[in-house]
Amino acid sequence: MHRSIARLVLLLAIAAVSSGFFVVAHASCWPHERDALLAFKQGIINDTYGVLASWQKRRHDCCRWTGVTCSNETGHVTELDLGETGLVGQISPSLLSLQYLETSLMHGPNGRIFPEFLCSLHNLRHLDISYTHFSGRVPAQLANLSKLDYLDLSGTLLSGILPPQLGNLSNLRHLRLSFMENIHTADISWLTHLHFLEYVDLSDINLSAVDVFLVANTIPTLKALILINCSLPNANQTLTHLNLTKLENLDLSINYLGHPIETCWFWNIKKHQGPITRFRDGASF
């Protein structure tokens, strides 16, 4: 290189460092993760909107594929967003190769049984498989996802009892288990172990045998409690010490309580701005 050109390059580099300006090269995806995504695509039998059209082997950088996000530093796949895509097919176990995956939203691909291998993706922080057609039990192995802060299983065909092991998800902030027609439970005390919980939606689960408000009162971080059509027998408990000082959204719609709403416990919440409450039992606020 000519000395004058070399000197110019050096001066530009020094100027970039001095000004704090750096050009960071984009890290391309790892071949084994690209292969895992291609194997996933093979399990999709209907892609009406061509969502996976960019998922091609000749396009080597899977970080630029639709719905795929990678770390700029490492190139590992960290997010897979296939929500509201209309995909039909199976979720392939090949996704186990995405061990750095933090966010997974898959509302489209449907299978017969919940893909329990998802419980081995230990870096997952956000798991949303709402309104997929998965059946079978809610796996207790979900408790292995210790970093999870967002879990949405709402609208799935999962059945049986909610496993108390969900109480081991100590980092959970957002929990949606609503409109799961085949779910029942006589114990939600495991919620008391979720000390960072801000949002809970248990709509359409029969909670007639559960003192749901007593349990909720042990979670002072709670901002939203959604209990639509939960067959709640009453809401006039006496809570000697009300911890729900952060509660902003309380939805008790379609619970035909057998007492006047004036006796409900939530009127005692002392805040500058009271909770947003929605309630339906033939009466209105």
C-alpha cells in the first residue's frame, strides 16, 4: 500500500476511535442453526402467505430470513417470531439446535401433542404458543425454563390439571393460561412462589373451589388479574391486609356473584387512581 494511502487509513481509524464511531460487522448465522430452521420448514405443509419464502439454503445468512433474529455479536438465533402467520404443520425437534433461543412465538404450526423438547431450550425467556392446536397435558417440564419471564398457553387444547411445578418459574412476570377449555385445577397456591408476577390471566378456568383472591393478595407485584368466566362464587372476602397496591386491571366479567358489588374487597384498594375494574353479573359500575 502506498504510504500516503496507508497514512490516510490510519488517520481515519484514529478519528473513528476518537469520535466513538464504530462500524460493527453483522455476524452471519451458524450453519447448524440454519440447517435446523430448514428442517423446521420441511415440517410445514401449508404456508399460505409465503412467510418462509426467504428460508432457502442458497440464502446462507439465516439471520436475514423472515421471522428470524440473531445476536449481532455471536450470530446465534435468539428470536423466532412466527406469530399470526397461518402456518400449518409440525414443530420439528430440530429446533433443539437453537440453544441460544430467547424468544419463541409460534401461533401457527400445530401438532397433536405439545412438543416437550421446547422445555429443553434453557435460554428461553419468552414462550408464546397461544391458539395452537396442541393437545395432551401441560408438561411439568416447563419448570426447567428457569429464565422464562413470559408464558402464554392460552387457547390451546391442552388438558388436565395445571402442574404446580409452574411455581418454579421464579422469573415469570406474564402468565396467560386463558380459554383452555380442558384445564381444571383445585390448587393455584403455586402462584405465591412467583414473586415478580405482574400479569395473570386464568379466564375460563373453573376456580370455584379456589380462594383465588387470597392467593393473589400474596403477590404485591400484580398489576393485572384477568378472571373472566371462572365460576367465582363471590368476591366479598375480608382481606385483613391488602397487598395489591399496584393492581391496575381487574376483570371479573361473566362471574355471576351472589352478592352486591358494594361488598367486593377491591373497593378498599387505596391508590391515587383506583384499579380499572370490569365486572359483569347483570349489574354495572
